[in-house]
Amino acid sequence: MAYIFGSTSLMKSKGIVHPDSYFKIVEKNKIDWQLWIDVLQGKVAGAIFRDVFNQELRQQVCYNFWNSLTLKQQTDGLPPSVKALLGTSLEVITTNPLEVYFEEVKRTRKDIQSLFANTGDFFVFLIDNINEHLAAQGCSLRLAEYNGLKTGEYKMRSWGNTGTFVVAPHDDAGILGSPRMKDFEIGHLLNGRTVGVNICIENGEGGNLCYWNISPNDETRKALGFENDGFGYSLEYLANFDEVSVSIFPGDIYLFDTAKVHAIGRKTKDEENRLTVSWSMGLLNPTTFLYWG
Ligand SMILES: O=C(O)CCC(=O)C(=O)O
């Protein structure tokens, strides 16, 4: 692990830049549970398992998503890049108290749990397998909690183009430092490190994962003018760091250290959906792994 100080301004480029042995997305053509755990434990930045969720099951998840009673659409006040959302995202706490997140979790939990209906519950299959592999190493995995309330398991989003990207460059760690996270266990993760996990259901052309080798620290966020939110990195700032761009196809599962700045590239056609099921994972302590939607 090395600290890098860019040539422009110390304050503007401070953060963690990892060696190449860490900063890579390892590709496999089937799920490798140990690799998944290696990403969670911080041995490597990311992994992508190609074509592991088949087309028939993806179509069923799409059907369940678009027919869900609690599906939110643009007219329900979603951010411009999110065309539809099932479940809730932690980002709501940038402008709302934590209770709003948990009210949304409660409102959508039944529909979230029905998303994988008629797929042999692929999500439960994933969590059970990770749990089993962790248990063999004396570790456990569970949903994150706040005052006895369980978080949502995952969320599903339909994304579309907004400007240069589908989702602008951001990190997922900034929000964890929000004062609203003070009594929430995911505000106290080991090394403040989170891993985002995504199952790609639909994509079309474009919509790559763009990933930069910089995990900005709080000082950097402050200097760039944003604190408890990870959005606002300019391309000029990011030009100081190595970037990888990973093509994402339907059926892929990809997971990566989301304390690093990442974005979703523009789609070739505005009308195509980029549909993903996503959740986050992190370590509360060296043997307790958490996940949340
Ligand atoms: O859908 C994706 O590929 C990544 C989503 C993302 O950037 C995030 O949830 O922070």
C-alpha cells in the first residue's frame, strides 16, 4: 500500500494508490468462492465471473422486477441516471435520516425477496455458498443491523445515460463517514473498506465498469468540496491515476473494492436498459462479514 502525492496539489490528490498486484479485476468463467473471499479480505481489488446467471433466469428476474408493486420509477423522484429501482440504496441518507432508509427497507422487503422467485433463488445460493466457505475458515456472514433492524438484502436498478456516463465517478466509502452512520455498524467497518457486488441482468452495448486506482481519503474529499458523499470527481483529477475499463455482459457477476473511484461508462444507445442487482459487503472485524443492500 502506498500513498501518492500528485504533481498538481498535495491536497487534491491524496489517497491510497495500490500496487498492480492488488489493482486488478481477476476474470474467471465460473464462480470462484475463494477469490470472492480474497476480494472481501482485501487481497485483490476485484473479480468478475463471466456468464454465471443464465438467460432464462435473467428473463424471470426482469419480469419480477418490472411487475413489482413497490418498483419506483423516474416520476417517484429517482436520480436522473436511475430509470427504475426496486429496494433502497444507502445513498438516501445523504439527504434523509437513517430511519428513512429503514422505512424503505421495510416497505420493499417482500418484493425484494420475491425478485429471485422461480430462479431457484440464485441470491440465496450465492449467500449460502459464501457463508459455507467462510465458516470453513472460522468466519461468519450476516445482514448488517442497526438497533436490531436488519438492512435490505440487495437492490435492483435500471440505469440510463446521463451526460458522459451512466453513473458518474464516485466512491462508496465517503457516505460511511456521515454522522448519520455513527450508530450503524456499517459506519464502523474494518479499514472503512466496502466491496460492491453486482449481477448484470441486461446491458446492451457500452455501460463498462470504469475503475481508477485511487481510494481518496476524507481530507481529499474535503479539499474537493464533498464530504459525506462520494460523488464529484472530475476527469481532470482522475487523470492522475491508472484506470481500467471492464466490459460487462448479462450473466456476469462482478465485485470490487468500492472505496476506489468507479463509474459506469455511457451506453451506446440511450434507450437500452442497464439492469443490475447490487449489494455491498464488508468486514466488521476479521471474522465477521456483513452485507447490505
Ligand atoms: O452497476 C454497477 O455496475 C455499479 C454500480 C455502482 O457504481 C454503485 O452501486 O456504486
